[in-house]
Amino acid sequence: MLFPLILLVCVIGVYGVSENVWDVVIMLGFGLAGYLMRKTGYEPAPLVLAFVLGRLAEEAIRQSLLLSRGRLGILIERPIDAACLVATAVVIVLPLVLPALRAMLARAAAESPEA
């Protein structure tokens, strides 16, 4: 009984801000995406954070490249910039490599003679 009431208030609120039906469709789409993410085990919070901060990061990178006249070296000249890029690469690559590494270690542990 509470869910339909909350949904109605959300739809009225979204429509009341801009009087555009497309905004209601977008709200329902993001709500469905969040529900599906929850059901499949993905946390929606990182997606929301990326959605909010992604534009700011893109603008900052674009400004840096404009100031350096397109030279990519500007992104790694400072140690903190290089550390952030390395940390980003590790966060992206580690979930891809970790299952293979665990399987390899388990195989090696199973094959080694026990002392």
C-alpha cells in the first residue's frame, strides 16, 4: 500500500518540476534499472556516484588537454596524477585477473605434495 503512494508522489514531483512526460519516463527507467541492479547483486550507489562525478571529471580532463594543446603527458606529469591513473587501472584490471589468479593458486595447492 505504501509503494503505490510513494510512486505517485515521485511521478507528481518529477512532472511538476518541468511539466514534461519524458522526465517521468526517465525516472521510471532509472527506477527499473536500480531495481534490476539490486536484484542481480550490483550496488546502485557507485553508478549514481559515477553519473554525478563523471561529467566533472570529463570536463577537467578536457580542460587539461586544451591547456596542453592535446599532449597526453600532462595527465601523468605530477605524481598524484600518475598515482590516480595507476589506481584506476588496478581497480579496472584486478577483478578481471583475480579469478584466474585464484584458480591458478588453487590448482598449485592441489598439485603440491602435503608435508
